[in-house]
Amino acid sequence: MHIIRLNALRRAPDARRRPASSLEREVITAVVALYLVLSGAMLVVHFALGGEGSDRPTATSSTSPTHAAAAAAAVAVAKEGAAR
């Protein structure tokens, strides 16, 4: 029968965590930087191409009859606005 010593399994109170390696910090920094760059690029594209609040009608690639009617109405409104 094996006896498990609970005290041996516990971490010593003065044990400290190992410091993160420089490679680990470098990878985390690169991932955060990439996230920020991609987020910024998507925001620029969103607002440059007319995000919400744009005067341009929204085109759809849907083949649904419901969406086709809405797209036709948006085009009609855009033509009416251009004629002014």
C-alpha cells in the first residue's frame, strides 16, 4: 500500500514562479501588436468604404427574393438622391 505524503505535494511557501522567458514575452507582444494593427486596419477600411451612416445603399449578394426587393428599393432611393 502506497502512502502519499500531502506535505510533499504542496508547494513550498517560499517557492516563487519562474520568470517568463524573453521569447515568451516577445511572442505575447507580437500577438498583441498584430491584433492592434489588424483592428486598426479593419476600422479604417470600415469607415473609408462607408460603414454605418453612409449615404450609399448597401448592396447584397444574397439570392433571397426578400433581399432582392430590399436591394432594388435601396438602388431606387440612391438614384432618386443622385437625381437631386
